[in-house]
Amino acid sequence: MRIRRIILPVLGLVLLSGVLVAQSMTVPANLQAAIFKKMLGFDKTLQSRGPIEVVVVYGDVAAKDEIVAAFKGVGVSASSVRADQISNGIGNASVLYVAPGAIPPKQFCANSGVLSLSGVASFVEKGQVSIGLGVEGGKPKILIHTGQLKAEGHDIASDILNMAKLIQ
């Protein structure tokens, strides 16, 4: 009984720390914003919708502030919404950035035709987000989950697809 009282809390902390590490951003927010801004110009679907507006879905307030500031720093309109408030809508936003600590609203993006982005590579690898950034060989690498991209109704130019790591 005594061992159980010690092991269970320790096991919980270990599992929680694994989740937090798995959701870390490997590419700095300012570099992410610059890369994503450039990439969004190659989304044929977004080109017909007018100005791009990004909404940052967050669970962690510190990450949200950093990411919103990074997008604004490269001239992209950005705002934020808490993950549990996403059902209230995202206004005219055409892009949803999923920050660390948030649960990706995969079905929301697919149903509303909103492109999902993240700096958390595991979100893309699991098919929860369409486009993300990871690191390969010490450099940022574009990751695209083709199934989620299609579900969201977006079409990326072949120039980007050829540079990206495609995940099915």
C-alpha cells in the first residue's frame, strides 16, 4: 500500500512530463511565423479567400503570446482563443495555429475548411494538424499530413510538397 502511494504520483509526473516534452516546439516561434507566412502563399485554397487571418488555439498562455507576437511581427493578422472556447467560433480566420498545450481541433478544421498549422511536429505525425514544422539535420523541416490537408479542403502547390516530408 505504501509503495503504491509513492509509485503512482511519480508515475503520473513521468507521464505528464512526457506529454509536455512531446508537445514542445523545436523551431523558434519567429522562424515558424516567417516560414508559415511564406508557405501560406502557396496554398491555392487560401489565395481565393482574401487576407490571411491566423487564430492561435492555446492551452499554455506563454506559448500563445509568443506565437501571436511572432505572426504579427511578420505582418500576419493574428489573435488567439483558448482551446475550450473554439466552439464559439474563430471569426473570419482562415488558418488555425495549434500551440503547445492545446488539443488540436481536428474535426473543427475539417468541418469548417480552416487550415491547421503547428510547431509541434507530433501533431502532424499523428494526423491531428495538416502542416507543421520539425527539425531534420539541424534545420527546420516542413511536415505535411496529406490526409488531414485533404480533409480540410486545402491544396498546396507542388513546390512546397516537393520540399516537405509528407505523412499519410
